[in-house]
Amino acid sequence: METLIKVLQFILSLSILVSIHEFGHYLAARIFKTRVEKFYLFFDFLFPFPTIANFALWKKKIGDTEYGLGWFPLGGYVKIAGMIDESMDEEQMKQPAKPDEFRAKKAWQRLIIMLGGIIMNFLLAFLIYGQMLYWYGESYLPAENAKYGYACDSTAQKIGLRDGDKLLSYDGGHKFKSVNTIGIDLLLNDAQSIEIERAGEKKSIYVPPTIYKEILATKGADFVTPIVPCMVDTMIPGMALANAGGKQGDRIIDIDSVRINFFHEFKRTLPEFKGQPVTLTVLRGTDTLNLSLTVPDSAKVGFMTYKYDDYFDVVEKKYSLLASFPAGVSKTYETLVNYIKQFRIIFNPDLKGYKQVGSFFTIAQQFSPKWDWIRFWNLTAFLSIALAFVNLLPIPALDGGHALFTLVEMITGRAPSDKFLERAQIIGMIIIFALMIFALGNDLLRLFGFH
């Protein structure tokens, strides 16, 4: 059921993104009085083979445009008259150009038509982020507000960080915005140093480039985590702690006489007692109690500690409708910059970031197993930015490739021949198909444990 919910959210998100993108092309074409022959959500052929399995699940012609729902659910397209596109309609291109065809329009008009989808995707992301900030605001824990310091995993300890260090900034003053993004901030910015405070003394820790491969493997998730007391909040019924009589508000201070001050110490110590009976000493109000239980082989006794809000000064920002617009633009720009930085990681032979590239299956996994509108819209905004940027790349068959040829024409005054554009379109579709196969291969390798 959880997988089905993820898939449904992904399909809805993809449908919104594709529809908005193609509407951008459609709208720009209509503005310049260019005939649009088809507007399809999903492909009515086996992409990238335009002559194979040509059929639609639904279609209806209104005016001179056929609107439809294709059967191949990984994209969509608008067929603009007089343009070489996914449909590869070579017969039309052999006829003399008509006034309402794409090829009859001025170069600057064709450029706008080509960029219409990209512009709409950026506008969609801005609109979503702005509205999310307006309705829900923004909540995060600044890195410097983790007053107990940080628990450092083995990767962090390799570069000299220690439990209890307070992380201040990186590369001489660039502050970490949130405790949840420290590892990713370091990775995306290729940071050379981390400025910390240890026992009241400020230090600079060198970050060797070799460490980033390990951070990338875990996506920075546990590189450093804020230290919090070992307090019991939510317990899972039927698991060891609940069966032993644990209660919300208990503070665990000992495991079989091993002193526990913080939650990360409890997590690290518990696996040493897997399968063994232990005594947990807890503080409950002013009372000290001993709870007897057997540690499961999973080394999980079934509780979660309190949220950061209960320990630290979490920043809560609310935005008026007017303020949400520039904030939405800022968040869109920040997301775009970070997305572009990921390409440096992908093409870095030392980091082997290309192994992290995933197909639609990886994207679908990012959605919540329960229907979560906040996560849904945040992911949709991010994917809209990703779709816009990828389409901007100067690869034939993508919008960026068409735009590049048009820009060359505007600069040189010479338009590429139809034959050249047809061949470029085929090459571009082969490249896109090969990338799709590569991404799918990565997913399969991860599934079978080879990545």
C-alpha cells in the first residue's frame, strides 16, 4: 500500500510538471499565432521511437489542436506545426512553409517558443515555494543553536571532529543554515575547512577531499547530528521498552552501569548488549527506577526522543502574502544553485557521483509512504527546477538544444538545414534514451546490492 501511495504521488507530480511545461510551449506558440497540432500528457508512442505503438488512451480535437493522454507515462509533448520534434514528422517538413508554422516565424519568436516550457517550470517552482512559505512558514534549527554540540559519526571523526564539538561555519565564515544540511553543505561547496568551538576554544578543522566519497555514500545524513538528552518521548507498543514499563518522560541514565548522558551514547552502546538481558536505569520525575528487558537483535528497544523544538531555539518564520513572493524567488534560486552544484559531484571521477544518478524509480521513492501534501509540493517544486535545468542543457532534442541552434542562427544569420536538424533530433533522442537506460541500470545495481 505504501508503494502504491508513493507511485500515485509521483504520477500526479509528473503529470503537473509535464502539463505545465508543455503548456509553456503551447502558450508561447499561440501568442505568435503558431499552429499547435497536438498537446499530449505522456507519449502516444514508445519513446523515443515515434513510429512504434502509436495510440492514445484518450484524445479529443478542439479547433486545430488534438488534446490527448498517451499510454507511455514518462513525459509528454506538444507537436508544433513546422517544427522537428519527438514526432519526427519528416513529411510535413518537405512541404513549403505555411505562415502559421514554427519554421515561418522569426528567430526570436522561435526562441521564446522553445524556452516557454522552461520558463513555466521555473514559475511553477517559485509559485509553489512562495505559497508554501505563505501558508506554512519556515522552521529550522540553525547550526549554532545546537547547544550541546554534535555527535560525530566515524566519517566525521576521521577528519578530527569529536563528540561535543560545536560547528560554527565552513571555509572561513560561511554559516551552516540548518543542522540537517551540514554534510550536504560541505559536499556541495567542496569545503576545505570547518570552524568549530571545542571546550570554549575555537579551532579550524581541515577537510580532506578524500572524505567526500564517504559523505556522499550516506548523503551526509549522519555525518553530524545535534546531541540531545536520552529522554523517552514516543514509545512503540509491544516493543522491549514499553513491555518493561517505560513511560514518556523517562530519562535513561544507565545501561547495566554504563553511564548514559545523551541519546547518541545510548544508540552506540545498546548494540553491545544485543540478545542479552539488561537493566535500564531511568529518572522519572524525582524517582530513580530500574527497568529489566532483553535487548532485541535489532538493537532497538522501541522509542523516539523528543523533537529539536523541545531542546533548542528553533527558528520559526512566517511570511505575509507580499513577503512570500521574494522569499519564493530566493528559495527557487537557492535550490537551482544547489542542483547545479550536484553536477560537479556527478562528473567528479574520485567521488563517482554518477553512481547516485537514478531513474524514475529513485524519484518515486522520495515521496512519502503516506499522503503528505507538504512533502508532495516541496518535491514537485524541486523536480520542476530540475526539469527546467535539464531541459536547458544544449543537447539536441531538448529545449536547450533547439534554443542553441536558434541562437546560432540569430548570431550568424544562417539557419541550419532541416536535414541537419532531423539528424540532430535523432542523435539527441538516442542520448536521452541512453541516459535513461544508464539511470535505470544504477537503480537495478542498487536493488541487487552492487552500488
